[in-house]
Amino acid sequence: RRSRLRVSDCFATYLISQNHIKEGAVLTKYVIRGGKPLYGEIDISGAKNAAVAIIPATLLVQGCCRIENVPDISDVHILLDILKQMGASVCQRSHDTVEIDCTNVGDMEPDPTLVRSIRASYYLIGAQLGRFGRSRVALPGGCNFAPRPIDQHVKGFLALGAEVEETDAYVDARAREEGLQGGRVNLDVVSVGATINIIIASVLVPGQTVIENAAKEPHIVDLANFLNTMGAKISGAGTDVIKIRGVKALRGGAYSIIPDQIEAGTYMAAVAAVGGNVLIKNVIPKHMDCISAKLREMGARVIEYDDAIRVQKVRRLRRATVKTMPYPGFPTDMQGQIGVCMTLAEGVSRITESIYETRFFAYCEELRSMGAKIQVSGKTAAITGWEELHGATVKAHDLRAGAALVIAGLAAQGETFVENIHYIERGYENLIGKLTALGAHIQRVED
Ligand code: EPZ
């Protein structure tokens, strides 16, 4: 099977516009020769979902922000391109350090093609509203594994006194005549994106803003720490009540992004599924608690150090039950990866998805073509473990589903071709290099 670019896909349009690929080109794919256990050490990169919040938040800062431990992934490149196009000075100091100075950025509309190619571009709404009192941003794109409304973001902007108009293609937000003022917002659902966007929008707004029923993910704490380093007054990040006292201005400074919880979890699941013994370095073990506990329950050996975790497969995995939940629960972004572990475990495992019900469709069919026994009914998947998977040609339908297929390919007998890898490269830095260093047979090839 050959996968031709769909030019309607905004991300593909972006890749073409940047000369990364040619129009009508056949997409590159991963070819994996599976069945080889993983041994060695790898370093985890900076957290994607922290980076994609912190980069737009630099719009609020007068002066230069030096950001370290930035992951080298396409979502980050696109956001940096958006800021450059808006007039920011962006200087890549090393492969993981970037300096961003948005002092001279005006309130222009960010390039809609770039904005539509990723999800996190919706943070530009909060950033522009907070800095200029008005914003016009195209509706974001990104991984569309489920309907992803932004009503809770809007609820927050309204609480600050903004007027918001949402059409099919754009969000227009502007302060009323009297200007924005701190407010109180109680989120109807625990939303990472809304929590981040409201924090960003309110940092420069006079008075106190309170977010109740806030999300508690590590990248929310990281964003708050970044903004506080630049002079903001945010307290309570990491709890479900976050308070932001508006300040007059933020100044430049340096900040290092936390390690990526989901990248680390993906490699942990890979070792548990494929076999071997790997030291995963540059992690915050506390952020991994839920994933470590589940893998231990399934029979993997997981040893924590100060800033590293060793995972070893010592027996066939046991069945397990997983329910995805907001942090500190089991992350929905690890659903597919743990699902692959379950396809190889003894007995019948169950996953209940409580955040994005339709997420199973992104990978279950593909795993079935590799021999997995999965039955999906509403929010629950029942996975009957089998002795082995076999290689097949499969398509990544989103970032994490793609990561799950890579793990399945590494565990399978024979060759697996993973297509649509541009989704995977949104969020995994140097996946091929890291897996190859662990002894995997995986290559990125052009048809
Ligand atoms: C973030 O998406 C992550 N993306 C996602 O990571 C992750 O899957 C998700 O959080 C859940 O952890 C980024 O950080 C850029 P939400 P986000 O708002 O913020 C509902 C990855 O692969 N909701 O926490 O868009 C929503 O439908 C990805 O790295 C509303 O109803 O997710 C969902 O059911 C993909 N109204 C729930 O809340 C809203 O206004 C949680 O969504 C917002 C959300």
C-alpha cells in the first residue's frame, strides 16, 4: 500500500509550503523488523505539551526568553514559525535551546495555514488577548481523534470580560471598552487546554483570576513556573484551584522545560511489550507513578532512581484494567501504548476511555490487522492477549496511535510498515535514533 498525500490536510500543506516534502509525494514511512528486545539507555526530551504552551506564552514577555530542553519536533517548529511570521526574533542556540523575543510583535493575525496545522495554536488566542486585548486566530487543527471543543477556553475569556465570537473558521476575542479584569471561572470539564489558555490570558490582566476545577497535569505546573520565572504571580498550579494575580509586565529570563511524561511512558511500554532492559533517563519519576504502577501490576520490573527509570521485562505480561483519567490518573495519551502491551498479555484486559471516547478508532483496527484481538464497545475495549503479533502495513491516524503502532511493530514477528509518520513526528524527537540505539530494527524510508 502506498500512502499519497492528501493535500486537504493542513499539516501536509504546511510541509509542502516549507519544502519538507513535494506536492503529490509519497510519504515516508517506518519499516520495522520486529521481535528484537530493547537494551541500553535513552534520554527523554523536553515535554511537547509544555513546550507548545510555553512558546505561545512568550508573546506576553517584554524581552528575551531563553528556553532550554525544547523538544526537536514538528509541532514546536510550526509554533516557532508562527511567532517568526508575527515578527518575533527566534534564535535556535543549540538543538534544544531557543531564544525568543516577542517584544516587537504586533497584534497581527497569525498565519491561518500554520495555525490550522496544529492544535496548540489555540494558545495564541489567550496570549494575544492577554497582551493586546484582542485576538483573531483561525480554529486550530492537530490530531483529530475526537471532537475537541473549545467552549471552556471561551468560558474563561468571557470571565475576564472579553467578547468572543466563534465561527466555523475563526475565533475573534476582544476586551470590552472597560478592558479585561480578573474573574472567577469554574470549568465544567477538567481541560488541560482551557486551564492553560486561561492562565496565559490572565497573567497581565488587572486583579485576581481564579480557575476552579483546573487540570493538574505536569505541563500546567511547568507553564506556571515559566511564567512565574518571568515575573507572573500564579499560585496553586498542580492543584484544582489556580490563582493568578495580574502583573503589569513580564520580563525576559531563562527556563528549562520538564521531561516529557508521555514520551517516557511510551518507551516504558515499548520495553514491557517487546522485552529487554532499558534505563530511561531524564525523567521525573513522580510524573510516571500511574504508568509505573500499571506496568508493575502487569508483571514488568520498574525501578525508579532520582531522575531515571529502569524497565525490564521479566515474564509474559499479565492482564490489567485501565481507566484513563486526568492527571494524576492514567493518561489518555498512553491508552494505545498500554493497549499494545495488553494485546500480548495473558488473559482479557480492559481499557475504559473517559476523556476521548472515539480514541480507540485511531489504532484498534490497525492492531487487528497485526493479529490483535480487540473488541470495542462504547467507552471500553476488551483486549484478549495473544502469544504474538505479526507484521503488517498500518497507518498512524494520530500521534499517540502512531506510537502504539510502532511499539506493536517492534513486538511483532516479521516486517511492519507504519505509514502517515508525520503524525508521529509531531511529538517524538528522534524516535528512530533512540530506538536504534536500543537495538531495534527500524528505518525511515521513502517509497
Ligand atoms: C491536551 O489536549 C493535550 N494536548 C492532548 O495531547 C491530551 O490528549 C489532552 O490534553 C488530554 O490529556 C495538548 O496539550 C496540546 P483537554 P486538550 O482540553 O487540551 C473536553 C497528544 O497526543 N473539553 O484536556 O485539547 C474534551 O473534549 C495530545 O499529545 C471540552 O468539552 O484536551 C475532552 O473530553 C493529543 N471543552 C476533555 O475536555 C473544552 O473547551 C479534556 O480535553 C475543552 C475540552
